Amino acid sequence: MWMEFIAMNVHSNIFNEPRMSPNQRTVNRVSLAHVFLAFALIFSQKPFLVQAAPPPPETGLDSPVNLSTSFETSALAGCGGQSPSPVNESFEQQVVELVNVERTSRGLPPLKRVSLLDQASRYHAMDMQQDLYFNHDTYDRVNSALQLVCTWDVRTSSFYTNWNSIGENIASGSTTPQSVVSARMGSSGHRANILNTTYREIGVGFFTGNYWVQDFGQRYSIYPLIINNEAAVTNSNAVSLYVYGTNFTEMRLRNDDLTWSNWMPFQNYTSWQLPNTTGNHTVTVEMRNASTTRTSNDSIYLELVPTPELGNLPETLTFTYNVREQKFYPSLITLTPLNTGDSTTLVREILVSGNWFEVTPVLGSTPEAFEIKPKGKFTQPNETYNGTVIVEVTSPENVEGSPHTVAMTLNVIDDTNYAIFLPQVIKSTP
């Protein structure tokens, strides 16, 4: 196992300096022995580079490579502009989430993953592997020799424009997202990039041969909205939001293309409810002050985990007793409690209030039915009797919909013409 890391960072101070074009920026190189100078430059907000000196480079491939005898021409040439497909998108997403764990655990805001920086990172990871080099700047290999094409910031700018701050970490050799983030946090230059509060956005690229690239940035007038610290999936429709910005006074939110919430005071951190349906959901925020309005959005996949729920029971039941006929209508009602949430068997018991009916059996489990049967004789018409049937799940605990109460009513009448008609049921033979 071997590993190499380089971290780079370029700033243009948005408050004190005009935005500089790539040709106007200067990049100062320092060795590991000058790490204290690098820290001083971090706080100066001037363009700078932090380089952790690697050991003598190796290819990191499974077998030795002889550049003079065998070399496959890279599919990428030039200074960016192409968008390679992801090799392992899960690895890339895990790096984003792990970076945000490092930031939020220190009270720093999370970073928003954006496709422009993903493309820049994937391009460079793929280019390094195919042209067999390890450097922030972009090279093409011509007749087995490396030729500089452009500097790293020019290449990143071909994907990610209108920026006022960018940075980059590269690594090779790490085999998992956890190991590469852990190693970067152990390196002062990489850690400074990961925890830099100037950045608001991130992109990650991974390519075959364990080449890893992280690109960071902030763009003018872009105020990202981030759901659940940029997690890809959630199991709960209750989510947390982070909204970048300092000068806004009000904001409002909405899910997907649904109705906006009321305007509320602007705040960076807030809680929100997604629609209670499985699928991809987009939250949009609109922010404003006296002179400016901005919008931003983020998406997350809500994967609701099935949970037990007691269902298939009515809210009310009504019986009628005819004094002249001395009969109940209906004479019996059968109910079948079901677990409408998942496939778990629900063990239930029934509690009864009222002496004019009986329930059997009072103990059981889904999907077993129980019967409610009125009883007794009544001589005074125009009387009404009430009661309740309470169905409660005893196992498992804390089941949604339990206990469920059915309100019972008995109406006593004196009517020679009273009858109940049930719909005809016809069964056809296939």
C-alpha cells in the first residue's frame, strides 16, 4: 500500500480585492519544510499553494509500467472540457458525506455537492491515471513524454466559472472513502482545504487505480441550500436544512412544485418536513432583503422504512333494535384488524365498554377477525345506548394506530316496516 497527497488552494478576497482572472493570479510553491509559511498564507487570504511533499512516486498499478515499450493513449486531451462518467459514484458520495461530518462536527457549515466540480474532479482523476502522472497541473503524454497543458486552476475554471475561491486535494493509493478522508485529515494542507470556511461547494472524482480528486469552491452570488448535510438518502421526512447567506432578512421554502411556506425570518439552520412519500424530493428556498432576491435548491431521496401500523378498522359502528320484532339489525358484525404498514404480525387485545354487546375473541393476532354481537331485550323505543370497542396492540410496542377506538351506538325503535337491505353479491365462474 502506498499513498501520495497534494493540496492546493487559491483565494481571491471578495471583500478587499477585485476578482482576478487566471492569468492575473500567482501561485507560490512551498515545501513541507515551509508548512508554517503556508499557514501564514492561509490567514492572509492571498493566492497560495500548500504542497505536501510525497515520497518518490510509484505508478500504483498492479504491475510495473515501462513507458518506452507500451502505452495506451489517453482518452482525454487538452485542458478539461470533457465530462467523464463516474467510475464509482458511491465512493464519491461517501467522500462528500465524510467531509461534511468533519466540518459539522467542528461547528462549520456543510458543503454542497455540485456537478461542475464533480466533472472537474473526475476529469483530472481519469487524466492522471491514463497519462500516468500525479500532479495538480494537467499534462498530456506525447511520445511517452509528459507535456504540461495547463495549470490546475485553469483546468478547474474550464468547468467551474465565476468563482472567487477554489481549492483542490488529490490523492492516490487509498482504497476506500474512509481511508482517503482519514489520511487527508492527518495532513495539514488537506485538512486546511477540507475545513476552509471560504468554500461552499465541493466535487469529488474517483478513477480506477485509486486516484482521488476533491475540488472545492465558492461562486459569486451563489448561496447553496443543503439538506441533511448533503446526504443522498434519508429514511425520515423530517430533515435539517442549511442555507448560506448573511445579508438576507427573510426566506420561504417549498417542496417540489408545491405551495410556498409563509415568509419567515432568514436563518442558516432550520428544520423542514418533506412530503411523506417515497421518492426524490427537491426543497427550494427563496431569500430576500430590501434590494436582492436569490433562490437555491437541493434534492434528497426519501426512502420510507415500512413500520407496523394497525388498520382496517372503522371509527364508528351502529346497531338498531326493533322492539316489535325483538331483533337486532345487523345481528352480527365481523371486523378484521390488519397490519397496514408492514408484514409484522400484530398481537392484540380488545377492551370493551358497554353491556349491550359482546366481543369474541378478545385476544388474537393479525389477520384474525373478531365478532361484535349485540345482546339483550329492550322495551322502550327511542332510546340510545353507547359503548366502545378498543383494539390495542400488545406486541410489538409503540405501533402506529394503536390503540384504536370504535365508537358503538345502539338505537332502539318501534317500527313494523323497518328492514335493512344489503347489496346483492354475485360471483361469476371464470
